[in-house]
Amino acid sequence: MGFFDRFAARKPAPGPASPPAAAGAPASAPAAPAGNVQARLLAARERLEARDLPGALAVYEEVLAGPAGDRADVLVTISGDLGASGHLAPIVELIAPRYDADRHGPATGLNLIQAYLALGNADAAQHVLDILFALNRPELEDRLHGFSNAIAELIAAPDSAPGAAGAPGADGAPKIGLITVSKPVWFYGLEPLAALLLPPKGGRLRRIAFTQLAQPGVTPSAEALRGPEDETARLSRALPLWFAETFSFAALYQAVAAVAFQAGAEGPAGNHPVVFSSEWTPENLRQLVETHGEELDYIVTGSLRVTAGEHEVVLRVWEVKGLRERKVFPARWTPSNADAVLARLHADVRAYMEWSPASAAYAYVIPAQPRAWLDTLGASLGLFLAEKSVLPPACLAPVPADLAAAAARAAGSEGAALAYLTLRARARQLGLADAPLAPLARSPLAQQARDLLG
């Protein structure tokens, strides 16, 4: 994962939210042995993967206290690994006090701008932006101008995400963030098995983003958004997760899913999901491309409506070059034919985008019951965001019911078993649900995942 592939400032400037701080590494920390910096950084990354944040921070403080603490590659690596693992507060705390554009170059500065945008600190973001403009690097101008626009929007209209529904925070200015998920959402927690679960990628990949679907005309109150998500809101996030998951197992694609939340003025406990009441416009997409951090070839947007029990979805495929709408995929379903319609929609999108499976030890299989799989993905996303303190548990649908439903399907396929295991592990870790281990699909990978998660 890249640095900013989970958190975004607000639509449309992806980046991580991290509280400001000025604490540096302790003066008493021992210096990293000469020539051993990369090994120490790798050790810190492994601790992050093992969910040992204090251990990773101890290594980072040790490295930063020594001569290597002034190296550009070290600052970029630390901020990248912390951001990729969802530990955002330490980024500004450790990196901002040490950053000097002349010595460290623009990469770390770009990361810091995104962090300050996510925090809603326009002044700090502007300060770093001015420093980067002063470097006079022509190749950065387009991206810096994109950040300049994002800062201006933050100052002028902090609630200007595309149709974002939600009441202002205590300062009258809601702060909208995008979370981009670059791996299957059920994969997080299984990182030690990455070489078995994720296919190797190489060559020129097509990069595609699937965005949270709009719910036209729906404007729930802030109180409603702070409560358990409803079925339609879950689907608006689960559908892009499903497509991004599928394309992450394609030979020629690198995929992400983007969903939104609103930051509460009182801190993470006041955060809640966002509902987009109108679809993304070409201008929104342009700004997303400018600030995403990685090149995008395609963006898939859309809308979801529910009328008298009938669901209607429209997916729009945009080619980023020229921001042209290339294809529209409409679909309607009722509870009685949901699986058949969703399977056909999924197949149509795959065929149009020339999807072909990549080879890996884990053979990705399109789920036979898409509607149930969407619920599993939605539940997995909710618990993942709760674990990362992005959303409070009050925003989740009833977790015991979600866990029981996933357990009932865990024996059906390898993918269902893996998703159930990570869902169960997070539910137990958060103290939201627990149950005896359900029967799993007969699979060496499922057994390895069970052994890893306990």
C-alpha cells in the first residue's frame, strides 16, 4: 500500500488525518547502528504488521535520533509505513518537526500537505505548500496547484464534498475525508500471508478507482448518520469494495475503493459516515486525480436509489485522460432476483474492462451469492474503520448479526472463510461480538489464516 491509500483530507484531496503535535524523538534514544538503518526500518514495518505500534515507534524514535534521522529516504519511509498501517497521528508528530525542503526534497512535504489538509489545518498546509513552490520544480507544478485549490476550498467551503450530507461540527465546518482501500478489505490482518493471498503484479498496470455511490436526494440528519448504518448506505460502500476487490485480482489492474467519512469536531468519537446526495462531477474527478498520489487511468462512479423495495444502480466508467465518460451500466433488482442481477452487472463490467484473473496461491472466485457477500464486505469495512478509530462502534450495524451471517457462509468457499476469520478477529478485539469458531472451508490457506488470527 502507498502512504495515502486509506485516508483523505476531504473530497477531493486524499490524505491522512493526523492530530498536530510537536514532539520529536527522545534525546536519550540510542542511535541506530551505522549501515543498519534499512534493517531497522524493516523491523519497524514488521512490528506495524504485527499490530505492535509502540514497538514500531520505539524503532522509529531510535532511528530518527541518530544521523539517519536527517535523511530524506528515512522520512519518506517512516511516513509511508505509518500511513499504510493506519497509524496517522505519529506522522505529523515525528516528521513535521524534522522536515526541511532543501535537504529532504518535496516527497515528504507533499505527504505533510495532505496530512494538514486532512486535519483541516489550512494554515499549516499553506505554509508547506509555499515552501514547495519556492523549490521551483516544474514537474511538481500541476500537483502543487491541485493542492492550492484544495486549500482554497478548505478555507472557503469546508463542507464542499460532492453533495455530502451531514451537519457542521462545533466550528461550523464539517471536514470530509476519503478512505481509499487498496487491498481486499478482508485481507487486513492477514498481511503475513500476502505472498500467498495477493497475486504478483508487474509491467504497465491499469489503475482504477471505484468510488462510494451517491444516494440522490437522500440527506440524512447528523443524528441518523451517527447511528447504525442502514442497508442502502452499506450497499453504497460495499459495491465499490466488491469491484475493487475483483480488480485487485486481475492480471492487468491495480485497484482501490474510495469511501467517505466526516470528522467530528470533538475527535474520532464524533466521526460518522457520509452520504453523497449527488454524483461526482468531472471537476470532482479532476481534483481527485490531481491529489491522489498515484496515476489513475479509470474512475468508476455511480448512484444507488431504492424505491418501494426495488434497487436501482447506475455505474459510470470514466477514462481519466480527458475525463470522458466511456460507459454506463444500469441495473435494477428486487430481493427475489438480487443475486442474478448483481452477478450479471459484475460480469458486464468485467467484460467491458477486459478483466482476466491473475495467478496466485489463492484463486479468486466470483461469489455465487453476491448480495450476501456485499453484506460481508460492508461489515468488514465497518469493523476495519472502527479498529482504526476512524468510526465509533455506534455507527456500525449490529455486529453479532453480521458475524453470525458470515459464520454461516464460512464453509462455503475459501474467500468466505478468510473474510469470516478477519471479521471475527476484529469483532473480538473490539469487544463487539464473540462466538465459537464456525466450520471453515477445507483449505490450507484458511487453516493458516485461522492459526494466524487465533
